[in-house]
Amino acid sequence: MRVSKRSLSVGTLTVALAVTLAACGGGSNSASGGGAYDKDAAVNIGSLYEPQNLDNTAGGGQGVTEALNGNVYEGLFKLTDKGKVEKLLAEDYKVSGDGLTYTFTLRDGVKFHSGKKLTSEDVKYSLEKVIAKDSQSARKSNLEVIKDVATPDAKTVKVTLSKKSISFVYNLSYVWIINADAKNLKITEDGTGPYQLKKWTRGSALGLDRFGGYWGDAAKNKQVVFHYYKDATALNNALRTNAVDVVTSEQSPDALDQFKSDQNYKVNDGNSTTKLLLAFNDKAKPFTDVKVRQAVSAAIDDKKLLESVWGGYGKQIGSMVPPTDPWYEDLTDVNAHDVAKAKQLLKESGHAKGFSFTLDTPNYDPHPTAATFIKSQLAKVGITVKINTITPDEWYTKVYKNRDFTATLQEHVNDRDLVWYGDPDFYWGYDNKQVQDWVDKAEQASSTAEQTELLKKVNRKTAEDAASDWLYLYPQIVVANTKLSGYPLNGLNSQFFAYDIKKSS
């Protein structure tokens, strides 16, 4: 899954979804709007999430996905704003009877922004780039199932897997197809999308221009500029003063009233897949003890935390699975808020007088607020929390890479990322052989029904074990000027398709 709104991308999701035929160019799963619009308009987009760099295999972070995915770069398949997988650069594909060989036929007439024609060699290069030893791609571990990539001809790609993967096509929707001859991809690009990079001014803005040689339907605006801000207040002020036309993800619920009461703006409440986690290091004492994890989870009033941070927005969530996932079950009653139960569990675990631990906390909202709330809640059951505030880069090194932590706060952006509890080497260290077996069998399932049944078992077991404490599910609030239509509402996994945005004069 992708973790942290400003940190590096470190994970993924796995699932099989229905694959439907894509229309040429962008989709239309976005805010509706019709009538006359300016085909030569410049659309200004406000965001808190500037890319770390422009290469999504080199730790580009959430910002590079938001700005470039689907806009500048395309994959063989596309994940729509509604969570469906559609064919994109793949015109067709076939799967062998044993599920181990996928043969893709590429779409005709596709050119990179440099003018080079797309061939199977570019697809081979792009896939191998994702699974390379030095890759930081969010898809790397899932796509390591790739055993061989062959290119029988310029239009055909044959991929052989080491084992069956029901989620393979879904995972391919996250792989950008890049010109195999491209250089300096951290600061430049060479994709096939409806826009090409015009200019990136670090710390300020990233501009995209409509690509005249695009193979599909042309973007409905001439230019898109992502403007980057350090905090939600500055971002909202930019929207109020028309410096930007739309905010990709509102992070200041207290500011919404000013937009709700103004007929010039529209506040959209979409579906989020972003979970805020209190992630325990399940290999570090005292969190090696399931009763301790359960006690901490029961001691924290998630409903009160959600209300204090988001007001009437967002949802409580009792596991890693949001309601939009096929294997969702409402597990909020598992380890629900119960101070008396928390104290009893602490007593049973040998910590009747409590204990102390350090909570590594990213330095951007809402983490400091949530950390302070958790500290006060746990103090009521005798647990002392020391808050250690760190930057996203420090988090990536200290927590994710070195596993040098006891507990941490972190956002997990992707949908269908429950499967990471089947990986004992993931940063939180949850190690349950039964869960690992269920996850493995789910990935090799013969049907989505079989996959769903197995992952429901994983969902309930990880919830019962309090593998983490899933504090709440974020809302997805897009605020836009009423002159705009066609923008995405859900921002699934941080992508923000700009090509369908229309701006009236």
C-alpha cells in the first residue's frame, strides 16, 4: 500500500476486478457538468502533496501519482475513479489455461511525448524497471511474481508468472509504460498520456500541457497546473482568491463552512480508502502480546478522535478494509472502546500498572493532533506515551526501512491492502502463519468469490488480534469552483485525473 500523504510509496494492493473495455482516452467517473466550456482553459489545481521526484520507481511519493498517473503516464490498464479496471494501452489480452502466461496485444498509433512509437520493448523495460533490485515502486513485491517478459514482435508482450496471481491485471494498472530510451526520469518524463510536462518548479508548481499527438481523446483543457502549498490554510486561501480552481483533498474540515455557504463553490464528499493507523511493531515488547495490543485499541475512543479531527466527516473502521472493498465486514465492535476492558486486558498481560512507549509521529496533520489525543486516552489506563515527532523522510528510514520503532502513526492510502498482514517482513512485523496461508491461497484463487471468502477470514483474524489499531477512515473531500466540472471525486489511491475537467468562461 501507499503510506503517508507526504512520505514515500511503500506498498500495494492485490485484487481481481472486472476488466471492461476502455474508451479511447480518459474515463468519465467524475463530477458531472455540461454546457459550454473553454477548450483552451488553464485549470489550476491546489494540493499539499508535491512529488519527491517524478519517478514512481524512485520514491516519488503520493504527489507524483496525483500529478502524473493517467495524465502524463499510462499503463496497459487503467484503474478508474470508481475502482474498475479498464484496458488502456493493452488493446486485448489472453490468459493461458494454467493462469501462468499472459499475452498482451498493444494498441496501435500510440506515441510517447518524444515522438517515439510505443513497442513491446517499452513495456518489457517498464515492467522490469518496477521489479528491479533498486526499485521503490509501490507494485514491486506484487509484481515479483513475473518470471519472464518476452517480446515476440513489436505489438505483442508475453509475460510468464512464477505462480498464479488473480490480481495480476489489477496490479498492472499501476505500472507506467515508459520509453525504454528515456533518461533522467526524476526530473523529466516520456509518457504516452494526454498531457506532457511543461515545467516543474520545485516548492511551487508543476505544469502540464495538452499533448497534440495523443492517441486518444484530447484533454478537455489546454493546460493543468498543480500548485503546492505547505498547509491547509494557505491552500484554502488560494481557492478563495481564485489562485486555484479545485483542491484535490481537503485537509481542514473547519474551513468547509466558508465554501458551503458560498454559491461559487461546491463541496464534494467522495469515497476514501485512506486509513489512519496506530501501527504497533508486533515484534517489539510489549506489543508482542496480543492482549496489550487489544488493551491499547480498547482504551482509545476512535469515534471521539474522528469527531475532533473531522467533525461530521469520515468513518470509523474496525479493520484495514474500507467499505468499498469486496471483503469488507463491519468489525468496529471488535476491540471497541471500553476502558474497563482495556484495564482488565492490561492486568491479564502483566501490566496492571501500565507501561510506557515511544510513539513515532509524522510531523504533518493530522498526526500530531492524533498523537496528543492518543496520549491523553492511554494515560487513563496507566500507559505513558512519549511522542517523537519526525519528518516523512525520517519515518521512511527509521520506521519502514530499519524497523526501529515501538509504535507509529501512519496513513495507508490504497484500497485492498489488507494482504500486507500476510507479509511477516512488512514494517509492522505481524506474523501469523494461518493469515499468511489465507493470503497466499486468496492470491492463487480461481474466482473472486473464493478470494473474497479467504480475505474475509484474514480481515476478522487481524482485527481480533489487534494487529494494528485502525483509528478511522478519512473522508475524501474535493472542493471546487462551480465553473469546474469533470474532476474526479474519489481520488482512488491518490490519483487525480485532470483530462476530463471542463472550465467555463
